[in-house]
Amino acid sequence: KLQIHHIDVGQGDGILLISPLGQTALFDDGEYTNCTGIKTYLQGRGITTVDYHFCTHYHADHIGCIDDLAAIGITIGTTGYDRGYSYSSATYTAYVNTLGAKRVTIAKGQTITLDAGAANPVLIKCVDLNGAGVYSPSGSDENAKSAVYKVTYGAFDEALGGDLTGSTTSGNDVETTVGPEMGDVEVYKVHHHG
């Protein structure tokens, strides 16, 4: 079975995916001031390497623990995907330094396949990112630039979109554009802390 663990990281997101054949992906990794929960959770499952890391956006409550995980021997094995560009914070710098050469900018529509060759592979698709053409990638609202991922396993789909915004009054309604691109899903991880 496909496992998707929504880990209690306090504020922010930390979501562990384990494919039926044992490949792993981590969507964000929690708040830098509260890394104990995600470290304990991953260690409790015997995880020492996460195959893929998917970053939604560069706020400290979404990329804050990757360096703490590395410090206890939980590393990114293959690739760390994010929205590209850069951000000015100590947490972002630690994130970039921890990923090193494994950091790759994901593209809209790009799909990463887990359990490739299996009868039922797990697909992770970047539905949209960097404001979806509605909000500028150089704008000041980092949440509006969140990469939105769709996990598909057979007829099951889950939407993971970090802190994507939907406010028409603030001029950063990206959700209205991304919703139809996402389509119907069985599980929706609500954006921006509910």
C-alpha cells in the first residue's frame, strides 16, 4: 500500500510518503525551532535516507529541519526539488547548503515516478509553482509562490500545496488558477495552516 504520513511538526508541513516498494519522499520538513518531532518520527521508522525531498516554498516552517535531519544521518538520497530562484534567510541558506548538488529546480508539469516499472507506480507531479502566472515569482509573498504537487497512485490522488494563497482582496489568489489544473482529488492537504 501507499503510505502518506502527515507528521505533527507544529506549524508548517512535514509529510512522509512511502511507496509500496519502499521508495520515500518528504514534502517539506518542518519548523526549524521544532525539529524533534520529525526526527523522532523518521528514526522510529528506520529511515536513514529519503529518496526525494519536495520543497513547497522557502519559509522556515517548511524547510527548517533538513539540516537537523542530515546532522543525525537522515540524508536526501537522490534529489531535492524546489521552485528555484532564491530567498534571503539563514534557514534558506542552510537548506541550500544541506542539499548541495542534489538541489534541482522542478518544472510545471514535471512528474517523478516512484516504483518505476511496477504495475502500480506512484506519480508525483508538479501541477504549478511560482505564482502560476497570477502572482510574480519576484513578489514579496513567498506563500503565493508555493509549488503544488499531486501524488497519484492508481485512482487515488492527493494535493499538497504548502501555503498557497487564495485571497482575492490581497491580490494573490493563485488557488483559483491552480484548482482546475489539479482536478479532482481524494485528499486535499489544506493550504496555509488551514
